[in-house]
Amino acid sequence: MLKKKKGLILVVSAPSGAGKTTLCKRLLQASSSFISSVSFTTRRRRKNEIEGVDYYFVSQKEFGKMAEEGKFVEWAKVHGHLYGTSAKLLDERVREEKDVLLEVDVKGGSQIKKNYPPAVLIFLLPPSWQELEKRLGSRRTENEEKLADRMKQAKKEIEYAPHYDYLIINDDINRALQDLLAVIRAERCRMDRVADEDLEALRGPEN
Ligand code: 5GP
């Protein structure tokens, strides 16, 4: 019986306002095999966030030390704060053959692909530029200046889209989730994800 499959490393990136957080939450609800990678950040903890669940919150100094010591697979400055993926934590998940979901910015996505070539990179976009502006504008947390900054940032981020494996348009969140699940399903069927020993077993006994 062919059962074993190597775990998937799924990276989701998007400009803010595309609905990445919601889509990732929906994926974790829909597919129990996925676990979320927990990043390190120098950003302050928000009220609803839990240390070690949402992020590991560290000081600039601690982060800088970790970066210097090569403890991150990738790290980037996003909206003025530092964010990084721990190489140790990701390696552990890969060794355990877990399906891992990473929500990182566009620069981080390319770095992960460099270090883990089988990683599957998903780029999420709203259906139009106007829609992105509308979604960002309706966020009560954004003031005018911040909105302009995020729109400028979004323009830069969209430049990275061609480096990603898949593009999902988030016009309707249920549809976007279905597209994401379809990608995952197809990726699981890839020949290069079948464990070597299983392929060996498929060949049957030697004559
Ligand atoms: P937030 O502060 O709103 O949670 O996240 C801000 C941005 O940082 C989001 O685009 C998020 O995906 C990104 N981010 C979170 N963790 C990481 C990480 O480990 N590496 C990189 N490069 N970006 C991250």
C-alpha cells in the first residue's frame, strides 16, 4: 500500500489587504494536516496575539544576534519591523514530514524557495488594484499616510509575483480556498513527493 508522502512546505505571500491571513486561517480549519510555522518578530505583540502561537516576540538585539548567527532561513524588514523564519524550527518540521504553512512577505518567499526548492509558493492577489485600495481603505487601523505607504509597498510586492509557482485571485474567499486546496491536492500527487522507499516498493520483488 502506497501511503507515505513527503510533507509540503506551502508559502503564502500577498500584499496587505489581499486576504492572506483569512485564507491561511481557512486552510488550517479545512486541512488538519497543516501546521503553521511560527516566525520571530521585533514587532510588538497585539492584544489578541499569543507568544509562541502567533509569533515569538523578541527585541531588536535578540533578533540581530540570531540573524548574525545564521539562525534564520530568511528574514526581512516589513513595514518597519523585522520578521524571520527559524531554520531550526523549519528543519524539524521537514524532518517530521509535516505539512507546513508559512505566511511570509514576498522577499521571504523567494529565500525559502532557494533553501528548500520543493517549497510551493502561492501568491495571493485581490481581483483588481481598485479592490485592493478599497480593502485597505476600509481597515480602521490605517490612517491616510499608512494607507499610501501600504499601496506603494503593494506595488513593489506585486513585482515578485512571477517568481511564485501559483497565483490565486481572492475575489471570493471560498473560491480562493478551493483553488488553494486544488493546488495542494495536485502537489501531493507529484512524483517527486513520493518517498523513495515507496517508489522502491512499487517496483515489486526482484526476479
Ligand atoms: P503582521 O505584523 O501583520 O503579522 O505581518 C506583517 C507582514 O510580515 C506580513 O506580510 C507577514 O506575512 C510578514 N511575515 C510574517 N512572518 C514573517 C517571516 O518570518 N518572514 C518574512 N519575510 N515575513 C514575515
